[in-house]
Amino acid sequence: MLKRGLMSKLFFLLALLFLFTRLYNLTLLPIFTDEAIYIYWAKYIATFHSHFFMSLTDGKPPLFIWFIALLLQVFPQDIYLAAGRLISVIAGGATIVGIYKLTNLLFSSKKIAYLAVFFSIMNPFMLLYDRLALYDSLLSAFLLWSVYFAVKTASTLAKKDALLWGLFLGLGFLTKPPAVIFALLTPLCFFVLIWRKHKITKIVLLPLIAVGIAELMNSIQRFSFNYQLMVEKNQKFQLPVNELFSAPFYEIGKNFNELSQWIIAYYTIPIFIAGVIGLLVILYKDFRKGSLLFILWFVPIIIFATVGKILFPRYILFTTPYFLIAISAVLYQIKVAKVRITLLIFLFFLSLQFDYFLITNPTKASLPLTDYNQYITSEYSGYGLDKTFAFLDKELDNGPRITLITEGKFGLFPYAFMLEYWHDPRITIIPSWIPDKNEFDLYNLAKSAKALVVFSRQKDVPKSYPLRLVLKAEKPGRRHPILLTTLQDR
């Protein structure tokens, strides 16, 4: 009874730790350009109940957008960013539960499972993306649960488990295209676990059922006329097949080096070393389980390194849980409690510092340069929008209607402004590829409302326009300010 009580308390403490790390200062990091796009799509669907597959035009399946749209129906209009990010928080919770279930299933130990949960909650990579309105946390959750039911199917050979395997794999397909990798990896892991235990002819039907269900769910997207646009868009992110066959290792060196740097930065060096050792130990002690974890972690990384043309760190987020499970399984085998606690402190020292800044001051977090530029310093970052919105709010409260022209027709500009002033009759937002003199006449626009132009890609106000600066909102690094301008007097 005492043991069960301690486990219940441990579960409660881990749940509180997860909720605190994911929800505290959830909107501290300003909206990022991709978040603005996704939340705008969701807001459009929630408002007009149409264009449900609009995300396909940019190469993205619709499920994540649909989930945000559901929350936007409930949440107040002005907390759209929290609504979008809450989907990732929920997905992160589903991932944590999945890590517990998979670890317990593989190693038959609740203690190892709880240790894996703790590692996952404290992992900076997972923490960051559980707090952003991006696809990757949701993808990680669905793929993890597809792995869990693939492993369970190998144990039970039950069609019910194969159906659930296919269901979660299909949900992954509807979340992000890289899920297709697991249409190959989950059957491979299934066969690794049952090899020589059963005749292949008897059990080959089960993975076929799972993959068949997943592909049937994926076919939902084909009902949209935009499906071909999604296929074409995603081809831009990977090497064409003819180039891959003619030079299969053309990109792998550069890409693998970049991916390795991102992994080490997010895992931290102590965790990375411990994970590699953990995988090697498990491979030695139990080759099947070690192979499963190694395949699920390393093979997707190699695939991205081989075929990737455009890569970002978040693309490999879904591989992280399997690496952390390996660390937990090996660390628990250390029987001396003091040694184990000392190792935990050593392993988590850098992660704790990383986590602290992620939830209190992201500008000081040890993000890889690629992500630091995206989320903090570049034109894709939302830093400076708060000052811009405050200025516009004051103008709207004190003056006439405003016509706001944004530099950009897709991305943070204009969608951040459209979300902030959704259906506000006092302001008209005109997206534009400025500076293009032929696109509009500022003075004609200004006859009916005060005309303002906001720039995101200019260091100074373009001299070719009759504009004067009214607000300069700097971002960290001071390289990509937001410039709010108005017409010069004639």
C-alpha cells in the first residue's frame, strides 16, 4: 500500500512539474511567423466555417489547424496565441503519458518509466516545442503512441492493438508529412520484436492492417483540390529522386553535421553522452529493445540528413523520446542511490539552466543559432510587436480610422496584425509587397483614413516613399527592427 501511495505522489509531483514548465509564462516568447500563419488559418476556419483544407496550400496537413480552430471557438478573441500554444501543451502531455506507457511496456518497470518521464519533462528541446503553436509536438505525440501500439501488437498479436497502431499513425499522417517515415519504422520495430518467435506468414497481416488504416486516413486530404499543392510544396524541402539516386550522399555530410550540432545543443553534452552510452548498453544487454530505440531515434535523423534540402531543428523533435528512454533504462540500473542522484545532478545542471531561461527570459536561453534567429532576432520573430500594438491601440482610441499597410502578404506580416485586430472596424489592414510604388497610392488611401505603413525587412525607412518614422521597435540583436511610419506632410 505504501509503495502504491509513493507512486501516486510521484505521479502527482511530475504532473505538477509538467504543468508548471509548460504553462508558466506561456506567451512570454512573442508570436513567431509560422505560429501567426497557423493561428490565422485556424481563426479563419473558426470564424467562417469554410476552407477547412487551406493549410494544404502551404504543404501542411489540416489536423493541427482544426484543433486550434476548436479552441478558438471557446477562448476569448484576444488570447489567440495562448489558445494555439495550448494545443502543443496538451500534445506534450500526451507524449509524456506515452513515454511512461512505452517505457513500462518495454522494461516492465514503473520506476524506469517515471525516470523517463522526468527526463522528458526537463528536456529543453521538448519543453520549447510544447510551448509553441507549431506542428511538431503534436506529431511527436501521435508517432509515439503509434510506436506504443506497434510494440503492444508484437506482444499480444491482437487486431485491436493493430487497429490502434494504425489509428495513431494515421493521425500522424494528418499532422505532418514526416510521419510517413514511421509507416516503415513501426513495422520494422514490430518484426524486430517478434523475430523467430512466430512465423512471419502468420503475423504479416497485422502491420498491413495498421499501415492500411493509416493510409486510408491520409486519403481524407485527397478530397481537397489543394492536395497536389501540398505535394508540390513539400518537394521543395527535399532532394528530387533523380538527384538522390545520382548523388545519394551529396547533402548528408553537411546536413548530418548541422543536425548533430542542434541535437547536442538541445540535449546538452552530458545528456547526449549518457544517451549514446545508454543505447550501447541496451544493445548489448537486450539487442531487440536496443535496436528498437536506436532505429526510432537514429534512422529518421539519417533520412533527414540524406534527403533534406531545407532543415530546422524542430523537424527531428519526434526522435527525442526514444533517446531519453534509453538513458533512463541504463541510469536506473545503477544500484547505489547516492551515485544515481549525483549523476542526475550532473546530467541536468545545464538542462535546468536552459529550461529556466526558456520560461523566464528566452533571449538568454542557449538556443541553437538557427532557432535563436528565428524566434528572437530575425524578421520572423515577434519581438517589437507589443510596442507596435500599443502605439496602434493609442491611435485607434484617440483618433480616426486607420489604414495599415504591412510589408508582406504571408507570414508574421500581415497575420499578426490581422489576428490582433480581427474584425476591428476601426482599422483596415492591407497586405503588400512593399516597397512597390505601383501597388498603391498612399495619399489616396489617406483621404478616408489615417495611413500607416509598417516595415519588417528594412533597417531604415525607404527614401523612395513620402514617409516619416513614428515608431522604431527594436528586436534583440537590433538588426531587424519593426518600423512604423506615416505620411509626410505635403
